[in-house]
Amino acid sequence: RYAGCSTAGEITPKGLEDGQVMAMLLPSAAFSAASTMVENLSSSGMDEITGEVEALRRSLRSRVGHERADTTFALCLIDGLSYAEEAVTSAIHWGLDDIPLIGGSAGDDLKFET
């Protein structure tokens, strides 16, 4: 599985930089993943998003046999022009319960166009 987005700066070993590519690779031998994409983000109901997250948790738990907050995390990449970032993050949080959430908004290099 893969996902990606634009940024408005990248955190690198040299500090904050522009024009870099960031990659996060999770080897399948050590990680299990469940993913979804929310279509029509600005018109999706928050209860629907929370329900999707809860379904992903159940799916992951059934495949790996457990779910531990100390070894499980969620990653969210969201369109910065959706104007729904805070609401969607809250909906995801409700569905995650104790699982930490990391991620950010797609930034299009601070042009705010696409």
C-alpha cells in the first residue's frame, strides 16, 4: 500500500528544508496496515468517517490478533484546501480511541491553489 501528498516543507536530518522528497517505508515483515481514502472530504459526515476508522481497527485486529496502543499508530494525510481538517481529525480521533494519530495536511508549497 502507498499514499502521498505535497508539502509546504520537509523535516530532514538537516532541519526544515524545501524541495525534498520524504519517504516512510514500513517493511511488511514487521508491520500490518489497513487503509482507506475518504472521497468528497468536505461533504462526508463525521459519523461516517468515525465508523470507517472503527471498521479499519476491527479489520486490523482480526488479521493480527491484537491491538495494542503501544505498538499501533494511525497516519492521516489530508488535503489542506478541504477546509475540513479539524473536523476530520476529530472524527478520526473518536474512532481511534487510544491509538496515537500522526500526519499532516497536504501543503502545495503554500500556494493554496491545488
